[in-house]
Amino acid sequence: MHLGEYPLTENDLKTLAGIKKVLSENTFDLIMITGDLIWGKENEAPRDSLKELYDLLNTFDVPVAITYGNHDTEGMYNRKYLRDFESHLKHLAVRDNRYIVNDRENYTLNIFDEETDKLVNVLYVWDSGDYFKDPKVSQYAAIGRHQIDWYIETSKKYSNRTFDVGFMHIPLPEYKEVDKEQVSGSYDEKVCSADINSGLFYEIVNFGKIKALFAGHDHDNNFSGTWNNVSLNYGNVTGYNTYGHLERGVLQIDLYNDKIERKIINF
């Protein structure tokens, strides 16, 4: 979304108007925001900008889940400061298995079948961080070892068969392995992952539970591809106050107990 400083500019108001239009014309069970809600470096009062977004979301009776991106905390405020303001949301999704390390929050969302009350999906949410401590090694941060261990231990808690999905902001390096000729959607810029591989994808394949991953970050990518039987996906750039030639909008994910279907909804 990349909301700028308050009071919001015409581009930011256009972003919120697009979100309002989509939420008014469609029915959703969950709103998942995968990072870069704001331009942190430009925001001396980020909660004022976020309040405009959260007030809008509060008018819809839909649970909201959030993870943060590299731009959210480029300014003077850390992730805890932003997370604490999530209390302004009336319909914050119920998070399980919460784990915070190095100011990054990981958690799960449990999805149950309405009729049987059976757990059918576990959504894993990782905060992928921002920048690596040494830019000569990698520009962007990687998922940390503690976060990978958290996934391993959390995954072991779920003994029943579920169709699981993961969300993060910065894509994993394995996104670079996707064949550009075999994707659906737009693959119009290089994958801007970390330049080092911390090993999360290995554990995802090893456990075999997560069947699809979703990332944000790269504005000119909204593709879906497959690598080692895991569906690797981008969302769709939403904000007008940032680069990218793709039409602004959101990604709709239809989640079943054995598959996903995806559709871009343009503003």
C-alpha cells in the first residue's frame, strides 16, 4: 500500500478508495496484508496514516491479519510500535502460536470447516524483516534460524492432515527458480529475495504440509508458479504511491481443503 505521511495525498486516498470499492463489492473471510503498509522513512506520525486505513477496515466485519515489510520501519519507529497500534482494529484475526524474535512476529491462523468444525488449513505468517546487516552480503534480510525452528516445532503440533499456506513480505530465494515461461500472471521484474538462503524452503518441502506461499515486495510481479511441488505466488501491488506498471488491486485467494484458486481484482 505504501501510505505516505498524514494528511494523506491524493494517491493515498485513491488507494483507500480502491480498497473500499473491493471490500464493498465482494465478500471475504479474511484480509491478509503482506507488508509495506507505509513509507516508514517519510512518516513522522505513522499511526496517523495507519488510522485512516484501519478506520476503513473497521467498517467491514472481516478479520484482518498483518505482517510487515522492509519499508514499514525505515523511519524512527520499530515494529513493536506498529504492532501495538493493531489494537485499533476492531476485527483483528485470532493469532495462534505467536512467536516474536528480533522484533519480528510469526504466528498461525487456524481455518476450520464450518459444518464439521474440523481443522482444514493452517496459515503460517512470517515477518521476513527488512535489510541484512551487511549490504555486501545481501540487500534484504532472510528468514532467521529461530523463525525456521519455530515453523518446525509448530508444524509438529498439527497431527491431522491439513492443506497449509504461508505468507510473508520478501519472497524466498526459491522464487528465482520458477520458470518464467510456466507462470500465470505477470513476471516483469527480477525476484528481489535475500541473496543468501537460510533454508526455510527446505523445511517446507521436508514436512510437505505447506502447499502454497504468498509474498509481496515486488510490485511488477503478481505471478503464480511452481517449484518442487510448492505453489509460489505474489499478491498484487495495491498502492498508487509507489512504483510499478501493474494495475492496482488485490489478490483474491479461494482456499479449499486440498487446493487454492487465485484471482486478481483490479480497482
